[in-house]
Amino acid sequence: MPRCRVIALLAASLLSGVLQAHPASGQSDAVSTLEGMFGRLKACWHPPALPRGHPGMEITVLFSFKRSGELLGRPRITFETPDASEADSVAYRTAVMETLQHCTPMPFTGGLGDAVAGRPFRVRFDDRRNQPKPVERRAWLLPRIL
């Protein structure tokens, strides 16, 4: 009997430790840096599904936050890859707006919320695929044959 009681006490103490640690983990979810904010946006970004071999595109959006982490006003698309088709453009615009919708309100800390409130952010979502890698030119390292 004493052994069962020890196990029960041990289990209860472990569970209470888990329950006490849980609110602290919620506080660590607050975004306290710009790097954290951009990391959250990147985690929310899901580019549209494209057929194999599609080059993808690049799109830039301008938006602002309130202190509470909600969007201030409407986000505005400021750049799209010029040679993108209308269907691709609509798909990427939808993906960007869904990203902002799913990531907001952003859980800012008080300091970061005060710092970013009302300031414009211009974020580029780059989903260019299958781009040829640049060929390195090594003109300065040409071998000399004597």
C-alpha cells in the first residue's frame, strides 16, 4: 500500500508541475522582437499549390499593426512579379491575405506593441521556384599555363 501512495504522490506532483509550467509557456509565445514577428509570418505563409515546373512568383504587401497586434486598416499589395498571369496573381494575393488573417492578432509584448503600432511594414513573400542558380565566374582565379 505505501508504494501505491508514493506513486500517486509522485504522479500528482508531476501533474501539478506541468499545470504550473503551462501558463509560463503561454507567456513565452508573446512576440518580443521584429525577428519573432517575421518568423511568425513566415510560419503562417503557405504558398498556393502550383503545377510542377511552375516558376512561382514574388509579391510584396504593405500593412500596419495596432498595439494589440491586430491589423490597422487594409493591407495593400505594392508589387507582384510582372509576368505573372491573372490566375497566379489572384492565387498569391489570396494566400498573402490568408496569411495575415491567420497570423493576426499578433501576440506582441507591451514594448513591441508600442514600438510597432501604426508603423508601416513592407513584407516580401518570395515563392520563386526552379530559378537557375547563378554561375560563378572565376576570372580572377584563371590558371596560368607557362
